[in-house]
Amino acid sequence: MSENSPPTRTVFFISDGTGITAETFGNAILAQFEMKSRHVRLPFIDTADKAHQAVRQINHTAEREGRKPIVFTTLVDMEILKVITDGCKGMLLDMFGTFVHPLEKELRIKSNHRVGRFSDVSKSKAYNDRIEAINFSLEHDDGQSNRDLEQSDVILVGVSRSGKTPTSLYLAMQYGLKASNYPLIPEDFDRRQLPPALAPHQKKIFGLSIHPDRLSEIRNERRPNSKYASIENCRMEVSEAEAMMRRSGIRWLSTTTKSIEEIATTILQEIKPERLMY
């Protein structure tokens, strides 16, 4: 690598929650530097054992690459943070106020002192990718289109009103992922198979389910006193959908008590889209 070429570092984002705060802060700081980076997301580090596993992963990366990884953390539990602090061979940054100066020293380049993620969004490939992903997700909402389905980074399936659309849009807006979603309907249950158009893309599929009582509440807000919203129909659809996903080997979770951030983070951990740099 020449003296003028941008440095490349592996960057870890560690959190006892979804890691979105750590990643948002970290990416805002990294945007100040002309450098390439490989991102590794380690959410839900909420026990000492998980912290030790994270330390092993960080240290293995340091040994393999011969450079200190950069580690952003928003850990709250001091005992868990101490495991990371005492053990990892990376450059640890756990407060926003300490980010810029240590990075200037470690990377040996001056920051741009740029406010926000992008100085000019019209020239940002990442920003344009997000806009493209949002448009793609809107075009492929609720199975509206099979066109270019192979371009999907993630395909969500589940009964109507189980959270597919907001999750698809969140993945597009937050991560620039092209997310399609398909509702599972009575015809699918009769065939006992996923929609045929999805068959070639099973590795990208993730299922969303929901408790029938909550599903009935949501549907009654839209179509009160309808068969669509009845508790009996909701129980049947949820049962059939979960059975179909189990038969098809589709990974899935219940959205009943989870935030969009938690749902999206779990999907990313399971699917690991190629568009993201793990």
C-alpha cells in the first residue's frame, strides 16, 4: 500500500442492544476520514460470556490483519464493558466526545471536520443507494411485483399486517437494502407451499409472525368486525403461516413485542446480506 492510498481498517460496533446507536455515532465519525472500512456488527452483547466472545473475535482480527481494529461501543453495564476494555487489542472508543482526536492520531490523517454523515448528499453513493433501495422496496411491497426479484437483499414473508412493510422500509432507509415482502394468503396455505416466485431465493427469505390476539387488534383498526380481522381467522392464518415456514426451513420471529430496530437487527444477523460488509 502506498503512502497516499487510503488506509483500510476493520471496525466493530458493540452494544448490549441493537447497536444502532453505536453504528450511527461510529459512522458519523468515520465519515470524517478518507478511508475504507469493513464493518462488523456485534449487537446484544449483554453478558460477560458474549463480551469474551467479542474480545476473541476482535483479537483474532487484529492478529490476522496486523492492524488494530477500531471498536465503537455503547455498552452500559460496566462489568461487561470492563471485559472489552481489559481484553481487546483494538482501539476502543466508548464516548462520542473522545472519537475524533484519537482517530486522527491512530490513522495519521486529519479529519475533515465535516458536520453530519455527508457533506453533499447529491454526490454520495451511499445516499443514492438508499434512495434506490427505498424505491425498490415500495415497488416490491406486498408481492406487487416479481420483476428483478433476484436483486432483493432480503425477502420478508408473513401474514398480512405482521410488520413486513415497515420492516422493509426501515431496512431500505437505514441500511440501503433492497427488501421485498410477500403476504402469505389462503391460497398458499391450500397449496401448503410458499409463493412459487420465491422458490429460487430461499436463502434471502425471512419470516415474520405475530400473536393472533395482537393481529386481530391491528386488523380491526383497518377492517372492524370483518372475517379478515376475526380472532378465529387470525389464529388460523398465524398457525398455518408458522407451520409453512417450519416446513420450508424458513427462519422467522414473532414481531408481537419487538421494535422495528430489534426485528431488523435480528434479520441482518440471520440473513447477512452481501450488500453489507460483515
